[in-house]
Amino acid sequence: MTEPLATDPAAVVERLRATFRTGRTKPLAWRLDQLAALRAMLTEQSDAFLAALRADLGKGAAEAYRTEVAFTVNELDHTVKHLAGWLEPRPAAVPDAFRPAEARVVRDPLGTVLIIAPWNYPLQLALAPLVGALAAGNTAVVKPSELAPATSAAIARLLPRYLDPQAVAVVEGAVPETTALLEQRFDHIFYTGNGAVGRIVMAAAARHLTPVTLELGGKSPVVVDPGVDLAVTAQRIVRGKFLNAGQTCVAPDYVLAVGDTAAGLEAELAAAVRAAHGEDPAADPEYGRIVNERHFDRLTGLLGEGRVVIGGGHDRAARYLAPTVLADVPPSAPVMREEIFGPVLPIVTVPDLDAAIAFVNEREKPLALYAFTDSEDTKRRLTEETSSGALVFGLPVSHLAVPELPFGGVGESGMGRYHGEYSLDTFSHTKAVLDKPLG
């Protein structure tokens, strides 16, 4: 029996390539129309998406709307507001030897791109890259995560109703479908997920010399300096760490407590968890669940070392793991060897800033480095002496919501960047044009 066109990767890609060759995706009007349609889908179908996110990850409506729907709408609005200006050719100076002549830089769409989304923010991380792909004038295949099946189904059902079905396609499925997609030739592949699969994506892309953006993860540290307001610090760490039950690529992964800050910070973190989620976080409708039993088992297996400051409770049947803070954690503990990606926060004590910087630099470069400090010298040293995808002082995770900041990793935490104009750069070819008169 012949496989339907909609699920045959080769046929899907060829259909989108044929559309791109007609030139229909290049005019600004088409791009703005698609972005407006995407915005309409998010606003008109938000209830359907919120229900899907609740089914997949136990996300509360307020958190899901803020981090998945509203986040993407804000990205859309920023892009629509600035797109015409971003697409204006940029003049370039011409050396005297070539004058008279004119030079300019223009952005060309790449062609047909592939977006592979993860399960932790299955709506935002499928559609926010799509904003950039459409703004740049490309056709696109969106591959949602099979580990968030309700959200994947909602995207597959609704996206073709709003966007040009000859220019945007959704391919659902698991490893076989993703493997089949990666066998096709794309003009760019945008992958969000873990490093192991990132290597597979990059190897597949190499066969076609396809450029890639890899948004990966890593252990994002939080440096806490002596003398800071520990109550405010704890509140902000808790807000960033336990968002989406800790299943956030830029969530604080562990705390480096400098000097004598650990004891006071422990008490404030416990108080902040209770203030955010109550005495029984399992009863908090805004506190999410672990995506599946495999990840639940992995996370509970990390609880064997360290002293429990708060949390530790879990229920496998409900995929519930309480917000957990661990103290006296040795750097060699399993919880310190891999990205946690869940609601477990270890505290490691270091004697001074030199030791904190050395601790960070001895490990793979993180997707984000956070710090709470009142010292401008500490800020300078962390800026100059460490390498990370982003460096944020005072408010973990907040940099994602600043559309004029690039978002991306470095080294093991990824390559490439997006958000705002950086998304347009990612999904465009920056072309040099030189015009020398014949006279």
C-alpha cells in the first residue's frame, strides 16, 4: 500500500521545494501573511494547546500560556514590527580601487528547512524557530516531539489549517520518521534537544553539507557571592529552576555557594519553595510533572548523595517529583556528572570566586551561567574569564524573553543562535552584491 503524501518525507520535501522554486515565499507580503496566520492560530487555539500541554507535561494553564503561547506571540510581534527594516539591503563601503561602484548586503531565503522540536516546551520550541524560517522566506518541515504526543497532534492538526500547506508541513513520528527526514537534503536543519542526538543530526547533515543550528543543554551553574540578599536570590533561583518541573534547558542546574553563603541560602531556598508551591507541591495545579517514567527513574536515581534540604518526595505512577534541594553534594556525585533536567538542585560549596571560576571552566561550556553578586569586579571576572552561551546576573532564565539578545550555546551546549533578528540571520543567506558600471 502506498504511503500517504503527508507522511512520506521525500514527497513532503519535494513538494515544499517545488513551492520554493515558484518564488511565492519571497515577497514580504507573503511572509507577513504567514506570520499573522501563525499568530491567529496561537490566539484562537490557545485553549487546545493548553489542554495538550497539560496532558503531556502536567503544565498549569498560567505557566503554559506564559512560556509557550505568549512567548511565541511576543516573538512574532517583535519580528513583524521590524521585518521590513531587517530586510532592507545594507550598503557597504567600496575601496577606492573599485570606484565608481556600489556594494550592498542582502538577505536571501535558504530554501527548505527542517525544524526538529523537543518535548519540554513542545509548542514554543517548534514554533519560535518557525517564526524565523517564515520571516526569512523559507518553506519548512516541522517535526514535533513524539514524547509530547498531545501537543504534537495539536500542531499537526492545526498548523495546516492556518499556514500555507504548500509551504509548511508537519511530520509526526519517532526515531524512524526523524531518520527518514534526515536522509533528505535540506537547506538548514534546526535541532533543539540533547547532545547525543545533536551528533546524529550533524552527521546526517554533513552528507548534504547542510548547515545546522544545534540548541543543546548542559549544566548551567549559579554562582552566589557572599553579601547578597539571600531571600531575593533564593526566590529567583526557585522561580527559574522549578519552572516546568525543572525540565528547562536553561534552568539553573546547580549552585556554587561561595564562602559561607551555603547555610543561609539553604534555609531561604526551602522557604522560597514553600512560598512558590505550598507545603504540598503535588497539590499545586501550576507545578508540572516529569514527561515519562524513563526520565522519572533517571531523576530519582540522582537522589542518592547529598543531604535533602527540602523535597525528595516522589510518586512514579503520577510522574511526580517534588522540588528538591540537596546540600553537601560532592562534585563527584552522579547528580553533578550529567545535566539534571528535572526538579533537583544541588548546592556545592566553594571557598572563593577563584574556585568558582575554576569549577566552571573545568567542565563543558554551559548554555547559561548565572550569578548573584553585588560586586562589579565579580561581574567583570565572570564576563572575561568564563565561556557560556549566555551570562545573566540576578534573574535566571530571563534572557530568553529579550528578543534582541541572541539565544544559543557554545561548545557542548550548542552552535548557532536565534530569536529576533538573529533568527532571520540563521534562516537566511547573507549575500554580497557588488555593482561596477561598464562605463
